Amino acid sequence: MPRKILILGASYGSLLGTKLLMAGHDVTLVCRAQTAALFNAEGSKVRIKLRGEDAHREFHSHDLPGTLDAKAPDQVDPAGYDMVALAMSEPQYGHGDIRALMERIAAARKPAVSIMNMPPLPYLQRISGLDVSGLVGAFNNTSGWEDFAPGLVTLCSPDPQAFRPPEEKPNVLHVGLPTNFKSAPFGDPAHTAILRELADDIDAVRVDGQEVPVKLRVHDSLFVPFAKWAMLLTGNYRCVLPDGVQPIRDAVLSDRGASQDVYQTVCNIVDRLGADAESHVPFEKYAKAAENLLKPSSAARAIDAGADRIERVDLLVQLVGRQVGITHPLIDQVVDTVSRRLEANGKSSA
């Protein structure tokens, strides 16, 4: 039977939503009222390149077996859903109607899978040995997470690269790097079983006899999603320069030795938490993928556009590293550069 999945965030969230729709499940996207009206009138359009093909294919929600609708946050009753996916950026969860919706989700005790780069505080509480109270400084707002039971929150690494083309309407998403979502388990095996069911259904989808990229993979380890940390610190946050931005490719490949050093240091931090080698992506594989990442990261673009709040995985990794006794001057430099740019943006907006 179709599952009902609530997804907070209609940009990146529409990618996971489309994969679920293709598998026959029903999806509600939570977004601004004006954007919700657009999705309800015209559906979603997600462009993915199938293996071996030169051009992207456009998958329209109206043509898929699942049902899509969109709602503003104050219209949502989470009690009617099997699972919640959190696909907004971390600063958004503590504000206004979203915070009120988060309180309703927590009260309904619905399992929530985060596909943010920033792991939610309840998820970090599941990591043995971490002093979570010492990590709150990396979060823009922690109030949205206070009522969540840690076992009801899991983390899914948002490895696929996707963006809204600026010249298109907000219901269009272009997938540039169609890699897989990699999820950790929930605390309750019954909730993990739902995740695995969704993963199997997504895996079974065929278009013209072909598999469709961007799968959902469910792992037993809590640390698999943390593999993204090394990529973020090596590439995404190093796109931020003191006076501008640079493409991810340049951040990673202009000084390959320094990049590999940062990458390995972050892997060592995750290992100290309890991860094993299988939880990591080899540096060479990431460096190869970075050759095609020709734009600055979304975090860098946001800062360059004047944002004074972004997800601070860079700061989180620095704080976690200090707790486990690992530091690196390049990580400190990244954190300092990002902090200074955000502080300058805050002063300018004030």
C-alpha cells in the first residue's frame, strides 16, 4: 500500500519526493503558501540524467503513480503521515510556522529522517561519547529540536547535487550529480523497516527498462551519513573566500595535497566517534567527482548573496574534533573565514 510521506522543504525535498512518487507513494511538500499553490497547480518537475544518456529527462509529478500535494506549514497535521523527511536548511527550523509544525511532529511521535547536511541535535544525542551541550553553538536555533526523542530521528546523507535553475519556476529541480541518499537506522527497528521498504520500492522503479539514478540506501551504522562531513570541509566550505567564492572543483583540486589532508583529518574525527573504514568515501573518488562540480557550493553562494545564517557543519566538525582531541589549522581557517563573512553580512543587513 502507498505510504504517506511528509517532506519539509520543496526545493531539495522535491528530489526525494519525486523518487517516492515514482515508487507509488504519496507525498506532501511543505513550503510557502505561494510555492504550494504552484506545486498544486502545475506539479513538480525534476530533471535527472539516466545512465548512458547525454540529455536529462524531465519527470513530471502528474505522470507518476504516486500523488503529490503541497501545503503551507500551518495547514499540516503530521498525525496522518507514516514518516517525515526534513529537507530544509537548518536555520529554518526554529522560525515561526515551521517551529510550530516541528512541535506537532514531535508530539505525534512520527519518525523523522533528516536529509540536511547539518545533523539534528536529537540525532547527535544518539552518538555515544559526544557532549551535545558543547555543540549547540554550531546551530542557528535549537528550539525546534527540544521535544524530539532521539530514537525517532535519523540522518540521511544528501549526497546528490541538485539545484533550482534560476530562470525556471520554483517547481523545477535539476539534478547535476545523481548519487544516492545514504541513511542511518532509526532507534526502533519498525521505523527502519519502513525506510527499507521505501528504499526497495525506489530501487525497483524502471523507466524504459532502465534503472533511475538516485537511490535510497539504508545502512546499519550511525556514522555512514557523516562521510559527507569530509566532503563539506574539503570542498563546500572552502568555496568561501575572504572576499568572494570559488567553485567546488577549485577548492578541492587547486591544492590537492592540502585537500587530502583536510579530508583525512575529518575522517579521523569521525573514526574517533566510532566509525569504521567502510563508513567513508575514499578521497580519490570524491576528488574525481569534484572535477565536475563547476559552481560554488550553495553555502558559498548564499554568503556571497548576503546571507548571515547558513548551516555550520564546518563549525560543528571543529567542535566535535576538539572533543575527540583532533584539530587542524586549515579547518580552523575555514571556520574563521565563514564566520567573518557571516558577521560582515549581518552588520550590512543591520
